[in-house]
Amino acid sequence: MKLIGSKQEQDFRKELAASNIIMAQGDKEKAILKVLRTTFGEIKTAYILNWTPEQSEDIFTILIDLDKIAKVEISRFTHLEAPIIETFKLRDFQKGLSKVFQIKLVVAIDMAQKDHYNG
């Protein structure tokens, strides 16, 4: 899929820029980054693609660097509970995604590539 600079892509860029865990300063983002670094080691980019607030946990779908997707479940009640992490290869994760989510993923990959080349 090629990026064409559509309004939807521009909106996704703004949303993803705000979800860049590496640059974020909030406690929740710092906690997620710590979990990701424990699992993956040093990472250059991490963009939240999706956030699902559940009753007792938050579930984040995150693009890690250029080739991994992590689904991270973090308890809302206690930081003592270990997060649950599922990892997917990008190629496997892409199968069956909606067209809109595919566009968001391609925009995130484009942003991650720029981060890697500029960093």
C-alpha cells in the first residue's frame, strides 16, 4: 500500500505522533516503555496503534521499531501485576486488518522509518 498524503493519513500522523512512547512524558507511557525495553531490549521507535480500555486492564497494540507488533495488557489497579505481552511479526499481524487500520499501520511504519534514519 502506498501513501498518497490524504487527509486520513495526515490525521493518522498527528494521532501517531502524539502516541510516540519514546517521546512521551506521561507515567503510563513510561511504564509501557519500561515493559517494552524489558521484553525487546533497546528500541528506537514505539507507536501506539490502538488502545482498548477494559474493566481491569488497558490493552495497547504497539508498532515496535520497523518489524514487530506488541499487544501489551497492563492492569489498571496494580502495578505489581506483571503485564501480559504478545508479540507478532509485522507480516503475520497485517493479515486480515481492515483497510483503515492498514493505512494507519503504513503511516506508522513510514514514521518509524524516518525516526530510524534521523536517529
